[in-house]
Amino acid sequence: MEHKILLRESEIPRQWYNLAADLPTPPLPPLGPNGKPITPDMLAPVFPMNLIEQEASTQRWIDIPEPILDILYRWRPAPLRRAVYLEKHLKTPARIYYKDESLSPAGSHKPNTAVAQAYYNKVAGITRLTTETGAGQWGCALAFACALLGLECKVYMVRISFDQKPFRKLMMQVWGANCVASPSTETNAGRTILAEMPDTPGSLGIAISEAIEAAVTDPTGKTRYSLGSVLNHVLLHQTIIGLEAKQQLKVAGEKLPDVVIGCAGGGSNFAGLAFPFTADKINGANIDIIPVEPTACPTMTRAPFAYDHGDTACMTPLLAMHTLGHAFVPPPIHAGGLRYHGMAPLVCQAIVEGLFAPRSYHQSKCYESALTWAKTEGAICAPETSHAIAATIDEAVKAREEGKEKVILFSYSGHGLMDLAGYDKYMSGQLSDYELPEEVLQKSTKVLENLPKAPARKTGRW
Amino acid sequence: MEHKILLRESEIPRQWYNLAADLPTPPLPPLGPNGKPITPDMLAPVFPMNLIEQEASTQRWIDIPEPILDILYRWRPAPLRRAVYLEKHLKTPARIYYKDESLSPAGSHKPNTAVAQAYYNKVAGITRLTTETGAGQWGCALAFACALLGLECKVYMVRISFDQKPFRKLMMQVWGANCVASPSTETNAGRTILAEMPDTPGSLGIAISEAIEAAVTDPTGKTRYSLGSVLNHVLLHQTIIGLEAKQQLKVAGEKLPDVVIGCAGGGSNFAGLAFPFTADKINGANIDIIPVEPTACPTMTRAPFAYDHGDTACMTPLLAMHTLGHAFVPPPIHAGGLRYHGMAPLVCQAIVEGLFAPRSYHQSKCYESALTWAKTEGAICAPETSHAIAATIDEAVKAREEGKEKVILFSYSGHGLMDLAGYDKYMSGQLSDYELPEEVLQKSTKVLENLPKAPARKTGRW
């Protein structure tokens, strides 16, 4: 048996898969300031029209333009690896496969959509993109994509990550991007928050507000905003992960997996792997699909499903999603990419319908899993990815206890070479876990009371 | 055409290639303290006997034990990539291929020999390894290998790198190794040097002295020393790089390359790629083989070929090599892996025979090449690797000027994600170049006068 299943470039998927076409209940539309579904022209100052159309599409398969594939070939198709060394260590009868998304030049799955978004913007005549970044993976990915496609790039990086990860900023600079800590003094949104909370560690919600403001206020009209997760078109671009994995499992002689696992901050990495298999589940396959989040930022496991803004300054349309409230500032845990107050509407819709079984872990358990991983499989994973590994280990141990030969598939979303400060804290015993107190959750979700209500969704048979 | 040529695990080379079998003139033997060739038992306190035998072997092909391959499969066979985007940027008719050694968990080519050495030591009953590291790539590689094979690992890291790259130490810790700055107060060699030069940036020569002392003075007898480059057996283990590349060029429809390029500090990465092609050159093929070093540490391009110690405290046997003198402390350039005073004897022998054409570059030109690489091919390379890229760009431009469709092959020895401080210095205009003054060279090589002389070597017809 080969330890890794490789596809040729000629075997790369040539279409993305759109879950919106197959969800049992149609997704709830985003709402504008007037409480009514937004129209494409309302989004036009923020995104190019080709991506706005993609965002609203319910077409099942969408062609991947050749120039995007030409860049993805640098690291795609990505290997599907069998974690034989971890299996041996756990003495599990489960066969553990992971899709290795750490091999892109930016080090994570993020370039899958960064390249696509930069391409569509370029085709639409846009010359400059703004964005936010949490852990820095998304900022690096967009900087990389803009460098290769010849666009300018401006990144607002959540301050806690900016301070913890100075090298992320340097990576973006190598690719020619401009990166500042958020909240910054460059935008109204940033200045307002700094006046109220000068010592804030920042949040993705704040950084999104700044990046959108910087895009829509550019007088040249040649700047747009780019989001690294949450939205439908972003998740769509990531489905190449799961589509490749499906082909590769076949090559490995496997049918469908029994368990699919991914960490979820905004939801794009998880969705990228899981959505193509969710289609099988909708069609009757028996698959446990598990998005994993930090206990410190329990969006899927404890927050209500409601209409809320995607950013702190309420500049985005209202999205129907699990949300901790748009003003929620999560504690400075090390998995910076999992500190978002909301979650992708498509992922949330599937959760409400009972298709996914979300789970949360404390960061200390995740780092423990990451060290086990490093000493068995050899690689140092991102703190975000360690959440998926923790769940995978639990599922593999369960399979051992049940004596079942399960197939477990998870997404290895990125490497942790830029995130070693968190490992340092864990290894030196300075890491603490955080359980969100119920009263804090109540308080942070109070803002939802004044927003339009999401209608109750019927749950499916899964 | 595919952008990367992949081999299946079943196609991995199962034997290493030993250039010592084919060199036109037999290599000069290492000499002991008495000036006579050393015997295997003199090395026994330092290395296990199975590696000592390999060091002295003149057998052309040596089998790779299965348990070593089983670990190498984590990232091998490594991709051979075509640098199509750089080719376009340079408008060159040359076809540029590079062997991507950055995908190992430790991020460089070093694990190819680290795994082999840890394995042979384990088989010989050794439980603990000591070593030195310059840039940190070797220390990480040995820490990784020891973690997977269950050995203890102690690393002496050159102080300038230790200070510039705190995350390298953390990587080693994740794999369970113990890493200290060298010179340290833990050894006689370290204490002696600290007493003379308390502010020294350190050097590989000093760190080697400390690591050897720590190995040979362990009263349990279960500790040995492991070297990351220079020695014959280390170069041997790296030939898997060139052997894979040769198979992959065939798959790509190429015959032999016209130009082979690698950066050379101790010589193992360069030799790993170049030696299998050197055999073709000895047999008549017309190949330019170019080892590249920093102008600031000009071992191959300016230093004499002489017998010298491999370390500063004169604990190693005398090796016949190009050497700047064992007490030479190179300036703190950012390519920490290219700051060694000597060079692998097998590489030097081939240089003397005229098989290789060494070249040196200033670090500013190398960083300029690294930025061009990042913005065309997308990846951020190690400062060491940037030397090979600088030479590759020069050769590709030359091919354009000559209008020749050359095939250029180089070794992409590692990624630069742990080395961003150097990029920062370059991008902010704080980097300076250094040309070794002739009088400093004269002074540093004066120590060679009191050592046995290397007999003159006849040069070949290349």
C-alpha cells in the first residue's frame, strides 16, 4: 500500500460542487438594511459581479476557469495521505486518511479560493483587493494570489495574531502585500473601536469592517473586498478538496468514508472537504460529518441560529447562521482562524437540518493531539488543524473500542510553522483553557433581538 | 505537460549511489593525530560501526534498508517540478527543473540522512544522538528522525542562528529534542571559546566540537555523534535526490540535464543532486555541474585544498578539502547553512579533478533572486536555496542570450519560513554584502601550515 495517493494534474476536478443545489430546504437569503433580501447591485461596491452571481447560484456544478487551474497546479491535486503511523500508535482498526492542504506556498487550503477570487476580480477589471486575516493564513493566501495575478493587496490582521506572528506579515510583504494590525487608525471602523477599547486583541469581525470600508471608500472604484471564508462562493472554491479526496479514496480501494472531520472557524476548510460527501449523505449514505470548533468560541455548539451581521460595524448584510453576536470578541486562543463569531450560512443550514454533528474541544487537548501527531506522522500542524486531529483521535479510539474497521477522513488544513508560539505556551505549561460562561453568551447574543428573526427550519431525517 | 513529475512509492530508488567508486583518482584518506590514515576503531567512540563502514566504502551501490524507506515515504519520492512561471518571466528557452526537497516535515533535504543515521545508530544499540546545527535545518531533521525512531536528541545550535531563529528551537522541542546555543557552558570546548570570545556569533566548527565532546564523554557509552553534511556517508544518503531526479527527467521526456546546480555549505544537498549526474559526466556526458556558495564564506572558490580538521577544537580527523582554516568564524550572513569553513572531501576531490565549477554570490543578489522566485513560482525559499536560484537565473539568462534550449536542473533544498528575518533585512534595505579580504584569508589559513600536506591531485579532462 502506498502511504499517499497522488493524482495527476490531468485528473484534477474541473468543476466545483455547489451544495446549495442539493440542500433539502433552500438556504435563507441574506437581508439588507431594510430587512428584505439583498439584490446583486447592493453588493456591487464590495464584490465584482461575477462573484456576486456565483454567491447566489444554485447550479450544482460550476466550471473552474483554466487560468485558475494553471495556478492551482503549483500544489494541486493535493496528496491524500494515510496516517499509518498514527493508526499504529493508537492500535486502531480504523483507516485514517487525511487530505494534505499544507503544501500550498501559503501553507494552507486558503489559496484554493484566494486564487479564484483574485482571478475573477482581475477579469472584472479590479486592480486592488482588501481583506482581513485572523491567524494570517488567509492574508498570506490572498497576498500570494495577488502577487501571481498582478493585483495590489491590503490586509487588516487581527492584532493578537499580528503580535504573536510577526513572520506572517513578512510573508505577505515578500509577496508584495501591505499588512497592518486591526483595529487600525486607517479606517473609521478601526478608529471608533480603538477609542472605545484601546487594548482590544481585535477580532475577525472588526477586521472585516475595516477591510470593507477600505474597499467601498476607494474613489477610483477599482478596489474590491475579498473574504476568506463564510460566503457561499468561498466554500464553493474549496470543494476541490473533497472532490479530489473522493477520487483518491476510490484509488485507495475505499468506498465512502464513515466519518468526515474538519476544523471550522468560518467554515470553508470544513465545507471544502465535507460538502461533496454531504451530497452522498443527502442521497442516503451513512456518514458522520463532524465540524470541530474551540470550546472558547462555541459558535456551532452553543450559539443560536439567527440573522446577524458578519462584521462588528454592521456593514455586511444579515446572514442566517449560528452566531455569538457580531460584537463578540473571543478570548485570545492560539487557533486564530477559529475565532469568528459566526459561521458559514451553508454549513449552519446543514447543521440545523441535522446533516452535521458539530463538536468542540479545549485548546490544551488539541495541542496534546498535535504533539502526538508530530511524533507519529512527523509534521507540525496548525493550531486550527489540531482540532480536527483531536476529533480524529477520539473517533479512531472509539472505532478500536467498538472493534470497527471504520474509514475516517479529515482535512489537514495547514502547517503550524508560523504558529510555534502556541506550541511554546503549551509545552511550557502556560496554556489555559476557557469555557464561555453562559451569562457572557446571553449578553453577547442580546444584539440579535433587534434584528430580523430567522424562520424556524425543519430538521431532516439524518 | 504536467508542472510536476511525481513518482509512485514503488518507484523509489532502493540503493544509494557512492561516487567514491567512480572518481578517477581515489579520495585521500582521513588522517589521525599521528598523521597516518585513521582506522575504524579510532572512530568508534564517535560513530556506530555500521556507519563507519559506510564512510569508508567504495562499493558503487548500497542498499537502502526498508525501515528507512518506510519513513522516507512520508514525503518521498519528492516531486520534480518545472519552473514554468520563472521561465516565462525570464523569457528563456531553457527548461528549468527543480527537485523539491522542501516538503519533508523538517522542511529541507536533511531528513534524508537524518533518518538513515538515526536508524543505523538504533540498530547498533545507541539510544542518544548529539549534533550541531547552523541554520537549524539539520537540528530539526535529526530531532524529527529521533522522535520517529525513539532516540534521544541533543542539538548545539550556532548562537547567531539560535538568536535569529527562535522558532527552530521550538520545532526541535515539539519533536522532543533538547537544543542549546553554541558555544555553550556545557562542554570544555564551549567554555574555552566563551572565555576567549564571549560575544562570538558561534560557528559550525565550534558547535561540532561541542557535540563530539558531549558524545564521546558520555559514560554510558550509548551516545554517538551525528553529522549533517561533509562526510561520505551523509552525501551517500542524499544521492536519493539525484537518483529520483534522473528517473523523473526521463518521465518528462528529457535526456540528461545540461546544467546541474546546488547550494553548498558542507556539500550534502549539492552532492545529493549532483553525484548521480557526475557519474554520467565521468562517463563522457557534457554537463556543467555548479556548486554555489556565499562570497562571504568562499571555501570552494578561494580556499586552498588541504588537510584540516572539521571542527574548531581539532577533535575530528584531518580531512582533505577546501578549507578556510578550522578557526575561521564567518560573518553572520543569513544563509546559516552555508557558513562552514570546510567542504565535503568528495565534493572537493571532484572540484580538484575539474568535474565541478564552483561559483559564489553575494547575499543581496541571492535575496533579489528569492523575491523573483516568490513572485513567479510562488514559494518562499530558504536563504541557502536562494544561492542555487541566483545561479539558475544567471544560467537561464545565458541560455536566452545564446539562444540555446538548455535543460537546467537545480536542488530546491528547503523552504524559508523559518528564515524570514533575513528577508526582512533585505526588504528594509539593511542587508550588507561582505567580501572576505585577502589578508583575512591568508591569516585564517595559516593554521594549515602546521598540518600534514595534501599531495597534489592530478586534474582530469573535464
